Amino acid sequence: MSDSETIAAGYAFTGPALDLGALLWDGVPLPDAQIRIPLPMLNRHGLVAGATGTGKTKTLQLIAEQLSAQGVPVFLADVKGDVSGISAPGTSNDKVAGRAAEVRQQWTATGFPAEFYALGGIGHGIPVRATITGFGPVLLSKVLQLNQTQEQSLGLIFHYADTKGLELIDLKDLRAVVTFLTSDEGKPELKNIGGLSTATAGVILRSLTAFEAQGMSDFFGEPEFDTSELLRTATDGRGMVSVLELPAVQDKPQLFSTFLMWLLADLFHDLPEVGDADKPKLVFFFDEAHLLFNDASKAFLDSITQTVRLIRSKGVGVFFVTQTPKDVPGDVLAQLGNRVQHALRAFTPDDQKALKATVKTFPNSAYDLEEILTGLGTGEAVVTVLSENGAPTPVAVTRLRAPESLMGPIDAAVLDQAVKSSSLYGRYAQAVDRESAYEKLSETRPAPAETPKAAARKAPAKEDESMVQQVVGSGMFKSLARSVGTQIGREITRSLFGTARRKR
């Protein structure tokens, strides 16, 4: 058996699978040698990597289309604004027809069911918001760029708010709690929170104030997005493709990458265990993955690693999308069983180093991967996946199929119409600001002193006055901060990332 036949045999799966393309051997596609990913193995996670302009986005689109067609919901983060076309049929041309003929693809222009979301409603899409309580201290520390000590201190502040029933819905709620704890009234409470210094609380307060000043308030509040919306199928049985539009927040990379992690963490803590299923409940594509790992604390990285390791048993597959495998920490990379590596550039010493590191992450193969990876064309990739029995397949240089949906954005007016006609729009479009920590703490602050004339005009009844005096003069009123909210509910239990585990 020749090397090419051995590789082809490694992808001859008997069960349902996604078709990626045809084996490329000596620069020639072999249509009879189809390169595929077994559908049950999509929850074993994956990596789509490659330099800018090598076709990563089209690969995501190709995989998402086939998952949807097989009834699997998909989540896509649209960083550049060119994934919305998945909802519209593609356009045939000579290039598409030529690619389809080369890889023996029965290409049919097809649009797929899609929902469009936007962080905080900034941009085109149904608004995606998180409450501060739901987001949790660990993820919030990442977007506030707090150090480890400050992160731990923020966790203590959340703990205080949780136990006192001070609901943290939006940024002003958290700012109100920190302001209270650093005030003369709240300093006794601050002393009761172990390990939290006034100076650190002040740093956190300044970070929050600066964060709000940058226009970040829109991303936090209610109604909080229910991540179970991502698990829906369309009426025809196809999986819904959830597209999170991110172009409007490209200048806030830490925010959107951490929000993606919140979505994943929330799914992880709400979904039941399913073990090894015939197909995933959801495949989640984590674009610009390097932004998540940049400057992350050890505790944060440990939480990511554990989430990725355990979410597989809940039927969710996660694909990290980035430029090179070295962008992903080794403990996470080791869990990514399916790999689609597009071309890499080797113009600088750093590029050369990244190239050698990438080659070492692949199984031994008949290819000179250093040469192959720098010579791949657009829409070509080096592939290895997990077979039906969980073993790595042979490395295969592949000419990928063409997506059947539109390879580009749909018209803005069409996108807006799709958003406003969605059944979810009425549920999430309008922000709600109900009573929470900010209002509760504002109510406890003493009213401004009245002038004698104003007091005389009021002339309250003697019985009422005595009742007010009793309440105001009581020890309970004076220590309201220590007891506020304890009647409202018990402490919120928090998860791996400090996100709220109680159903909201």
C-alpha cells in the first residue's frame, strides 16, 4: 500500500462524518481520498490555525454548515464581520465550480438557519449582556486587568455582596458596593472581610470607574443572556448557527474574549453530563483565542484547562481559532484532538521558531511538514483528527471544499431585518434596570439635613415622629450595612470561574 493509500484508509469512516476535502498528494488532489471528521468526535475539541489570509474563516464556515445540516447547533464569533453570509445561499462562479470539481463536491448554494447577536447590543444583533453576579470576579478581573492580589480581593467583595443579598446587576451596583466599603460607614464591614485592604479596594474602585468611563456599561445588565439559546435547532431539524458579531468591539479584545469564555463557562455549569453521544449538543468556535490567554493568571489558565477538559462530557465541542498552536497553552492544546492547520509564514526568526514548534505538535508523517506548511495555498490545510475509535488519523495535506453559503457578509439591511424578526429580539432588546445593590445602598444613606423652616412646615404627628425616632435610633438601623439583604436570600454558590451557579 502506498503512503497516499495508507493516509486515505485512515479517513475511511463508516459512521456519520463531516467532509473537509480531498487528499492533496504531490500537489494533485485525489478525489477518491476524502478527508473527514467523524461526527461523534467533534466534542473532542479542535484547533483551526494559520496565518492571516490563509482561509481559516472559510474553514469555520465549511464545518459550521455541515454541523448545522446534521442537526448540531454551532456558535461562531464573527470578529471581522464576514461570517453573516452563512445565512444566505452562496454564489457560484468559476473558482467555486473548479474547487468543487477538484475535490468531488456536489456543491449546492444553501443558506443555513442563523441568529445574530451583538455584545451589549453594540453593532448588528440581539444584545448579549451578563449581570455582574453572573459574570463573576475571576472573569471580571481579567477585563479590569487586575493583578492576582486584586483579583482575590474582588472575590471577597463579591462574597460580601452575595451573603448580604446585594444583587450585582450592572457596573454601578459593584461600584456602589466598593464605594460603600471604602466609606466611613462601610469601613467596619471592610475589616470583617478577611484580607481586603482599604488601598486594594480603592484600586478596584478606580479601575471600575475608568472601565465605565470607557463605555463598558452596556455589556453588563439585564436581561442576562440565557446560554441555552445557543442549543436550539430550527423547525426543519437543522442546527441553529449563532453568530456573535464583534466588529464594533474589536478595540476591546480583552472584553470580547473574556465574554466568550463566560458563555462557555455558563454552558458548562448548566448542562448535564451526557457522556459520549452520537453527536455534539453544540460546537463552539473560539476565535482570536490568543487574546484569552494573553496575560492570564495561573488560576485563570487552570480554570480554562479544567473547563475544556470537562465540558466534553456535557456534549460540547470547543474549537480554538488562532494563528499558531503556540498561542494556546500546552495543557489546553493537549486536549484538542482535531487539527486543521493552514499555511504559516516564516519571514522572521520568530516565525521560524513558531513553525518548528507547530511541526512538533503533529504525529509523525510521510510529509516534510516544515516545507509543506510554508507552501500551502489558500483553502489548503494539514489535517489530523480523531478516528471513530479515538486514535489520531494520519497527517493529511488537504484541499478543502468550498462553503455552500455566501462567502462574505450579507447586506446590513437584511441583517437588521433578520435580527428584528427573531423570536428572541423582544426578550433581549430592551435593557432593564431593576432594584439592585446600587438602589439598596442609596436608600441606606442619610438624607441631606433640612433647614429649620422646612422641618417646621412638615410638623409630623407626634406618634409618627416617635416611631421614626425609634427606628432611626435603633441599633438595627445603625448597622444596616451589616444586615442588609440577609432576608432576601442565601449566599450565591459560585463555580470554577466564580460565575453564579444558581439559575438566574
